[in-house]
Amino acid sequence: MSGRVIVVDDEAAIREAVQQWLELSGFRVQSCATAAQALGLVDRDFPGVVISDVRMPGTDGLQLLDKLLELDRDLPVIMVTGHGDVPMAVQALRQGAYDFIEKPFTPERLLESVRRALDKRRLVCENRKLRQQFAFKDHIEAQLLGVSRPMENLRRQILELAGTSVNILIRGDTGSGKERVARCLHDFSTRVAKPFVALNCAAIPESIFESELFGHESGAFTGAQGKRIGRIEHADGGTLFLDEVESLPLAQQVKLLRVLQEKTLERLGSNRSIQVDLRVISAAKPNLLDEVHGGRFREDLFYRLNVATVQIPPLRDRREDIPLLFEHFAHEAAVRHNREAPPLAPSDLARLLGHDWPGNVRELINAAERHALGLSAPAEAVDAQSLAEQIETFEAQCLHNALLRCQGNITQVMALLQLPRRTLNEKMQRHGIQRSSYRLAGSGDDE
């Protein structure tokens, strides 16, 4: 589709003709008979344009224009005027209208204006998205540490998805940080001012699951002495995070699906429908599609939850991040226990880089805390790596340390490692190391 268009006109014949012209040209069109209907379809992130007649009963086109521009000054609004209403059209342009078209008009004149308006709208939306991602970049790097290419890609994907309202399924090994990723998706979204509600589906007894998720009224069952707001209702306007969603009982899967489809829920013991607006982020240990094929998870709910997928890389696939993460967690543990973490010996670093980390970041945190307390050497159980793998890992870590020490200044790194520029560039490219990850904000280019 070329873009979204809302057509507002109180005359049904004109609405239908304009909608037909636009749809034949590939646009997605919604038509409205009143200004109030149109206002209900538009928000600041609306990725399209509005076409409105000027003369309408009730709220006229100029009043609608004012209200639309209050929502977003950059929203393109095309006004349609009758013969002899040119002074009114000029006034509309002064108020901020994108264009005006005088009746009777040809389809070509309308399509030309719509295409230009949509091009402008796309640029505005893309610029806003880029500015938002730039503003959030430093913050998300503090939340999701790592300089490896997989972590760069993960952070970029989170920032791209955070600005949408689609439901997301997070996949990743145990201990890889699925709740931290879910929290980032919420914190960098427009829902950040509303609640982030986390629920571990495996930790709730099936007998109270419905009450926990949907809430209940007083007297709904034995022991229900007062009204209770469920997790879904509490997350209204925000984000509901369902961890280990594969443990959701089948009976509750049906009810959750209905909530996602109808955007309403009913508390246990009540017949009153409650409107809810929420985004659902889910995480699962097994492959959820395998659960569907095994009859343990509803296929229709799977597709509702899995509009987009975020895959968290395991720690073994981003070994260059291990020393940075270990030092960070060891320092946190030392501060927490009022200790000074012992220095990391070269042999300790070799153990860290050689270990396969089946428990991922959670295991690394445990090892860092034990190290900070002086209880054991890090990663006591070392998995076998070939000599070539160990050399590659060590080389990547040397590059990481040099870039970190020189704050991304390539000239200084070349001198420190005694490498020519071309060789350094080839090694950085092979290890997926980006110089920009190490530079201080605001620093200029070297050389």
C-alpha cells in the first residue's frame, strides 16, 4: 500500500467516489461522515494524511483542522472547498492546512496532492523515529551492555520495535535476559508512563490463574472477600509481560485471545465488559511453534502474540562482551557487599573466555559475585575450545581493550597494538567490532 488516507465528508456520494479513486491507486482509505469520527482515528503517530470538506454540519472542516493540528502540527490536512470559497481556503492555509482543492476536481489533481502530502508525512515520521532512536541510544546501551555485533543488532531492533504497538515474542536461552529486554521495549516506547506488569505464567497455580490474570468481583468464589484488579486490567495503557507463556493453561489461552481480539475483559463474577489497551510481550523457554504442533498451545493465540520476534543472542555467541559484563557485575557486587573486587588475572580471563556459559548472563552474574567475594576463580568449569577458537577470542578481546582504552581513537589504537591501519580495519571487520561503540559522545574524528 502507498499510504493511509482518511476522507471526511458529510455527503456519502462524494466520500464513496473519493475512496474509490484513492483505493484504485493503491492507498488504504477510511471514510468518515463527521469530524468526530475522523478525530477518533488520528493520533500523533498517524502515518498518513486527512482529506476534509470545509462545509459540514456540526464541527466544520476548519474546526477539524484546528483539532487535528493540535494533535500534530506536522499532519498534512488537505481541505476541499466549494466554488466561491477561495477566501476560506486561504484562511485554511494560514491555519496550517497542507493544500486546498476546489470542487469540482479531477482525480489526477487529488492524487497529486495526496502523493506529495504522503511523501512529506513519511519524512516527518522517519525523522522523528531517528531522533527518538538517537536520544535513546545512550540509555539503552547502559541497560543492555555489550560491544559485539549481536548486541548492536539487538539494541537496534529493540529501538525499532519499541515505537510500535505490535505484540512481541522474545526468544532466548535460559538466563539470557528476556525480562530485561521486555523492560527496554516498554521503557523506550510511548507507553513508558503507564505500568509495566510482569507475570511468570509458570509460577501461578492453575486454580487461581483466572483471578490473577482477569481479576474478580467480591463473592465471585469462596474466599473472594473483595474486588481484585487483575494483571491485564492493571496493565491498561501499558505493557503486559508474560514470561514462560508456554505454561499458560489452555482454558486461559482462550480468554486471553478474546481480550486481544476484542480489547475488553470481564472480571471473574462480573458481566460488565471493561475496555483495555495494552501491548503484550511474551517470552518462552521452548520453541512456541513446537508447543502449537504438540497441541499444548493454541495456534491462533501464537500468531496474536508473535507479530514480531526478538531473538536474544546467547553469551557464547558474543564472547567479546564477557570481560566487560564480568567487570560490571563484579563491581556491582563489590559495592553491594562493601568489598573491593580482586583484580582479574590473565588466567581468570582465559577461563572466562573459554567457558561456554550454558546459564548465560545469569551464570556470569553468579560467577562475578563469587569473584567479588573471593570465593572462587571465575568460570571454574572450562569448556573445551580449539586452539584457533581461543586465539580468535583472545584477539577480539585485545582489540576491545585497546579501543576501550583509546576511546575509539584509531590512531592511538594503531600505535598501542603496533598495527598498520589496513590490518587493524580487517581485524575489526572480521570480529564485527564497530569503532563508534567506543567513541565518547561529541568527540571528533581522528585523522
